[in-house]
Amino acid sequence: RRVLRDAVGRARVVWVVPYSFELPTASKDTLKQLLVDALGEKTTVEMLPSIAYGGEDAWLAGQAGDLGKADQIILLFNLASTPEAENHGALVAAIRQRVGRDAELTVLIDDSSFTHKLRGQASAQRRLEERVLTWGAVLAPTSFEPIRVSLQTTADAEAARRLEQALMRRVPA
């Protein structure tokens, strides 16, 4: 698929928009590499500034006319954040409404800081799974299933393959 996509596909512009957290440079590099590996060599990944918590409306007002310029918008949340329907869910729904069919919207959740916080704890795996389920429940009304990524390590072929498969699976109406 990747060879065919790179040979005949067109260049894609992907915007990554973090919400309420700043990615370290190494994590940005990992995400960019994962997206290029998953979507093709012709993919251009642009990292936009983080949306401040509570600044959703201002961000939407400022970006309203530009959202259709990207082929794909990746809204990036932090798994360590407690998901809230009135903030996280409302933002996903508002972006989806504004982009319509002009761009694809994907929700990624970085588990790096949450995994780091839980390391060495006997309940780590259970708490991680519970948090992922909570995120899924909060985003369920938007018809988006978040894709979990780990950005604390370097991109590898297996992580890119999992991301590619997840991107191919999810296409909300």
C-alpha cells in the first residue's frame, strides 16, 4: 500500500493540533515520522501551536477559515488529562462541524506522560486501560474512537503499521 500510495498518490498536508499540552521536540519528531510512515512519503506534517485549555472558542474563531487547507487534521490529546465532554468532546464536535468533508479529522491520544507516571505500579495496566475506556466513552457521542500512540520513544515500523491500520479503520460519518 505504501509503495503504491507514494508512487501515484498526491501530496497530503496534515495539521497536528495538540490540546492543552506541549509536546517535547523528540515527541514531535516521533509523531511526524509515524505520520509520514503511515500516510506516505509525500505527506507534509505541520505542528500547530497547542490550544489552551478553555481557549477552544477563541482557537476555533481564529482557525475557522483555515481548517479546510489541510487534508487531515490530527487533534492530539494527552491521556494523562481527564477527558471532559464539555471541553474535549465539544472541541472534537466543533472541529468536525467546521471541516465537514473538506478534511479528515483524527483524534490521537498520547499515552507517554501517563505511562511514565504509572511506571512500576502494580495497577498500571489496569489504570491505563480504564483511562483509555474513559476517553472512548467521552468521545463516543462525537463518533470518534481515539487512536492511542506512544510518543516517548522513536518511531518504529510496528508503531507506524498500527497507526496506519487504525487510520484506515476509522471513518466517522
